[in-house]
Amino acid sequence: MGGGRAAVLLGVSAVVAGGAMIAPALTASAAAGCSVSYTANSWSGGFTANIKVTNLGSEVNGWSLGWTFPDAGQKVVQGWSAAYAQTGSTVTAKNVDWNGALPAGGSTTIGFNGAWTSANPVPSSFTLNGVTCNGGVVTTTSPVRTTTPPVTTTPPPVTSTTPPVTTTPPVTTTTPPVTTTTPPVTTSTPPVSGSPLARNGQLHVCGTNLCNERNTAVQLRGVSTHGIQWFPQCYNNTSMTALAKDWKADLLRIAMYVQEQGYETNPSSFTARVNSYVDLAEQNGLYAIIDFHTLTPGDPNYNLDRAKTFFASVAQRNAAKKNVIYEIANEPNGVSWSAIKTYAEAVIPVIRAADPDAVVIVGTRGWSSLGVSDGSSESEILASPVNATNIMYTFHFYAASHGDNYRTVVARAAQKLPLFVTEYGTVSASGGGAVDRTSTAAWYQVLDQYKISSANWTFSEAGEGSAELKPGTCSGSDYSSSNVLTESGALVKAYIGTAHSS
């Protein structure tokens, strides 16, 4: 799940830099039993691909999708919604636990970030469980962008970029240097009168709830940025004012990727950008979640030294502010709860040394599913909770992929654990596909019943179903009208704007 994984480009078209549409679809034959839609969006040296496979034969329980890259320099770097293996140019993607059943006529969507050297052609044929798909392969590619989005220390002028999506984990054998200078401690800006921040002040955890400074339970509703290296043009004072006044949002989650052209490429620059967004949120009376957006590698301990350096800096700089919440690991996956707990108990004291009062949110097992996506549950957390106070536990969901079995666990866990849904989508876990209004409404009912705060993925103009804004929106000044909102954006805005305890 998530954002992580959640940020994908689906369908047969996408938008590239400058808002231009991608090249027309190319078609090629394939074989019986399945059909495939392959969508790719490229930048210099890399690409994001999404594959929708439809089963045209009898029901399949457990599947393996295979293809061969036409160019030897192409490779899968990091994927989602499947387990990937590559030998030479041949790739195999096998189902994960939640999408293994494909009924006749059923489909599923998977995706990955890839790399290429001299060329980035698309595969022309696929196999499903060894049978060549002859139901047709539709491929859609974008013109190659000549540069990757630049890293800047402040929100840059309005431009339009097309993102890759989830984290790409270059393997590092060295520990990033610790900053040698002490960042200035920034004092708090008086909140906007009547804003969520003005009404509630410093938040804290009381029992299983998030509470304001009067010890009253509150439920925050808001949005998450996309990766701040990809859509910086969407995060400015105009858009934050729109979120506060028109959307009536309570919070902004700042998704700072650690890998995938993120923090590890320029720690000081990304730290400065996060701080600038914290200030923007505060100036508009919004709470800000500082999200250390790790996804791959799934073990957060891989980034432990980076996390200590980053959180020591932002906690000291923002300690006087009342709007900051720290999310220390986005979506741990492929790792035990004990490893996540070890990481949390190493990072939280770093934050507390500078900012003893702020709420800290701890990621959970199975892509922050409370372990459900790994076949576990909240019981492992209850049996061995993190040894820290004023903390909450993360849950992520995507409405079209996560149904009643997930809602049952959340409803049960919310009666014993303080939960915060720091990321959710109205679509599938891939970040694309159709909006599932029925499941989203059921999720909203659970969130409201237990006063669980939430942030929707994603406040951006990404060409994907989960994006709240239509492509091109961030080059203008309208972030709120029906003219610029996607179906998901309109649904989320309506939910955020309804009366609730914030």
C-alpha cells in the first residue's frame, strides 16, 4: 500500500512535463487466456510502468506474469502489488497474498519503477502462468523527459513534472554524514484565527484518541503531498490557503521520500524543503505531519542513521511549533514487528531530546496494515508495544483493495490502540483504477466512529486515479472548484469539509 506504492500512473494515457499528452497507444499481438494494458512514463535513465492484466480464461488462484524486455539495459528496480524477479531481460511478477485470485474476466494492476540505458522500448508479449496472452497487448508510453526533477531548498516557481512513483532503494554501504552545524530553532507563528491549529493548539495522545490541549478528543482530516521532489509546484501558499479555507482541511502530510531521488541525494536540501512546508502549513492554521517516507527497503533500520540525523534536525528546528507531528516510517514491509519496534525505540528518543511534546506516529507491519497484509493483526503490537509515550500507530488503506477484513481489524484495534490513518486512497492499492465509493464510504464510517484522523493520498496532479487534482491544475490558482478536481478529489474534499471534531 501506499504512496508509497500508491503513486502510480494507470490507464492508457498520462501527462508529461508541460502538460503535453503522451504519444498515441501502440498495439501488438499476444495470446489466449489474458490481455494486457502496459502504461509507461519515462524520464532520463528511468521509467514507471503499470500493467493491467485481465484473465480471459477460467478462474486462476495464484498467478505469474512473465515478459521479456526488448532492450538489455532495462531492469525492474522496485515494484508493488507483485513479487518481482529478473534474470537477464526476462521478468517474472508473481501475485502477493491479496491479489492472487483472478476470476474469469477479472483483472489486477501491478507496477514498478525501472531503469534503462540506451533505450526504453516496451514489451510486446506477456505470459500468464506460462500461457502467452493472445487477447491483445495495448502499450502506452510517454516521450522521454531529458532531466529528472531538480532538488531545491524552497518551493520553486510553477512548473509541471511527471513523477516516478515509489521508492527506489540504491544499496548504500556508508552512513550519511551527520550535519555539523546546528539548525536555528524556529519559533511558532501565531495560528490563523478560527483555524484547526488555533482551536486545538498542541495535540497529544489521551487513551486511544488524539486530543487537543483541553484534553478533548479530535479527529483531523486532511491530505498528503505526493513525493515533494516530483510535484513541488503544487505546494505553495495559494494551494495551502485553498486547503485551509475551501477544503476546510486540518492537516497536510509532507511525504519526504528517503530513496527515489529523495532525502539521501541531498539531505540538507530536503530538510530545508520539509521545514518550508511546515511553515506554510502553520501560516494557514494547518497541522503538518513530517513523513519519513520509506518503502523500499522495507526494513526501516536500513535508514536508521539517516532517520536519526533528519529527525534531530527537524525536531530541534520545529520544537516551538504546535502544528508538527512526526511520522517516523511510512510503510515497513517484509520485516517483523520486533524490528520495527527496535527502530522506533531508537528514533523516538532523538525526537524527544529536542521536542518532548509532539505526537510521534509509528509505522506498522505489512505496509502499515497493522500486520493484516502479512497475515497478522494488531495482537503483536498489543503484546509488545513500543516503549514510549505520546505515540500512535499507523494504518494505511486503499478502498478498492482493502475491504471488510481490514475494517474489522481496525475497528477492533481502535478500541485498544491509538491509530492514525496517515495515508489512504479511494482507489486500488496501486494508486490507480476506479474510485470505489462504496468501500470508501464504509471506511469513512469506521474512521468517524472511532475518531481516527486521516490524510488522503494524494494532493497532486499526478496522472493516476488517487490524485485529487487534474493534470495542469498546479500551473493555475484554482485548487478547489469542480473544474480542477478529479472524481477522487471531489469525494475527499466533501468528506474533509463535513462537520467533525477538529
